[in-house]
Amino acid sequence: MNHYADRFAAGRALGAELAHLRATEPLVLGLPRGGVPVAAEVHRALGGDLDILLVRKLGVPWHPELAMGALGEGGVRVLNDDVIRRLGVRPDQLAEVERAELAELARRVHALRGDRDPLPMTGRTVIVVDDGIATGATMVAACRVVRSHAPARLVVAVPIASVEAHAWVSGEADEVVCPWIPAELGGVGGAYVDFHQLRDDEVTTLLR
């Protein structure tokens, strides 16, 4: 299934697909950690500005990679009711995961952004970038954070997406750019030869 050598290669492929937005001087937002190398290459291709948008997946307790929802900066909360119902996640289990992820969201805001304010989104073309979307919950949370800042245009750009996630996210964004939507997506990592877990310092270096 490998389609991309690594996240940088995926970002270069996305940058070519997004060439029609170069004149807008977009604000490119990477979702840490994995979306930031992809976003860095998109920014290199298009110009504009590069920043991060902090969101956290709410993983099913016994299957953390599967999102039952997501949290975003500014108190945004999105739940994937279908996953919660299908897997029988109890309210107390959801609440426990939420508490842990709220704490991690706060930690990452401090570690990755520090005292720096987010770049303004109002009135701009904003491109939200991740390394792929499996369920869509995290990206939907990101879209709702951006929408709350009244951008001129909201574009989602990912190298790979499941059919279901692409459909859900398309209802939140003005445009979704995704070169590869396989009929069956076993996991985003399968699209990459190198899909290593990024460290915070790798992210901050890219942002500099």
C-alpha cells in the first residue's frame, strides 16, 4: 500500500495539487505532530504563513488509534457517535479519556507554541494539513476551530483519507484536496514507508 516515502514527500505531492491557491498567500496550519512536516512542504510550495493548530484525538480506551471524538483549541469538542455506540464506550470511559487529552492538549500548546500567539485566521485562506484522516473526527474538530475565526476560505489538504472521513470533512470545509482515497483504508501509516512518531523538537524545528 506504500504510496509516499515519508511525510515530506507527501507534502510535496500535496503542494502540487494546491498550486491554484498560491496567489492567496494562504495560512497553512499543520496538525501536530504528524501533519507539521506535510504542512511545511505545502508552505514551501505555496508561500504565505505556516503555523500549527492544536487538536487531540479521543481514542477508544482499548483501541487508542481509533478516534471516538476529538478536542480542539478554544473548547471545541467533536464526538463520533457511531464509533461510541458501535463499540459500547461508556460515559465514564469517555470522560476519563477526555480528562487525559485535555491535559495533553494544554501541555502541547505550551511545548509547541510557548508564549507565541496563533497567527490570525480571520479573512484569510486557511489550509489545514494532516498526514491523513482515518475517521475524520480530529480534522472536523480542527475545521470547527478555524471556522470560529471567520476565515475567507477553509481548505483541508491531506495525502490520504478514508471514504467515510472524506465525506464527513467535506461537509465542514469549502474544499478538500486529497490525492488518494482508497476503497479500504487499514490505517494512515500504511500509506508511508517512513511513518515514525515525531518528537516535539522535530515539530518546533520545522516551525522555525
